[in-house]
Amino acid sequence: MIRKFFRNLARKKDKFDHILEKYKLPRAYFNINRKMVTRGVGIGLFWGFIPMPMQMLAVLATTPLVRFNVPIAIVMVWLSNPFTMPFMYYIEYLTGNFILGKEGIADMELTLEWFSKHIGDIFVPLYVGTAFYSIVISTLIYFLLNWLWIRSVKGEKDEKKDAIKNKKVEDEGLKGK
């Protein structure tokens, strides 16, 4: 199903190729195949879990190191948005406290004054939890998506083999009559 969506998208590439040529963008960072898409999702999630400004620029800074589908990675960074950030960062903070064996701060307030006063207490547990989720979740999603893609391709091949086999049986049945 995922492959069919991207295959249909790839068919509309005439307009897209024109844009790439016009702005001199490397085609490799827009390829739609298993490796490029799964890497893009993994890298996008990795940067998306990290509480920092300009996460999309961090994705772009990663492009010389690893080849991946950049638009997909940028979309995955949007996992952390103003609606999900408080929840994500609170869970990361709690996880960091758990990993470090700390109690953490019980009376949290969502005010700028409170955060500026307690930044020293929050910073280390938050980034320990962030490292955990950034590495573990993005890696798990990468391998899960890779496995699902391979399974999808194998399923499509099996369907084609069954269709060919059924066609041969039908043809032999018609010849026998």
C-alpha cells in the first residue's frame, strides 16, 4: 500500500523534475525507494524528538552525512509541534529521571518564570530522556518500516505468482475442452 502511493507519486515526476532542474536540487535526496524513505523517517524522528529550535535545519545539516529522502524527514520532524511538545518533553523528562534514578520536580508549572528558575534541574533529565527516545524510537520505527516495506513487496510478488498460476490453470482448462 505504501509502495503504491509512492509509485503513483513518482509517475507525476515531469513537473517535479522541472522544479529540481530549475533550482539545481540533487535528485538523490528526493528518491522514493525503501532505503531512502525508511532513512528519511528514521532521521526525521531522531531530530523530531530533540527539544531544540530549527529541527528542520538539523535535518538539512545531516544530508551530507547520510542519503535519505529529505522531504519525508522534514515532515517527520513535525511530529514535535506546539500541540505535542509539552506531552513529548514531559514524558522525556520523566524517562530521564527514571534512567538517572532521580525523583524529579513534583510541582511543575507551565510558566516561563518557573522554567527559567528550574532549568538546571530539568535540563539533564530532559536530554537523557530525549537521547533515549530519539535513538530507541527512531531506530525501532526505522526497522519496523523497513520490515513492513519488504513484507509488502513480498506480498505483491506472491499475488502476481498466484495470478499467473491461476491464469495458466484457466488456460489449460480451456484447452482441454
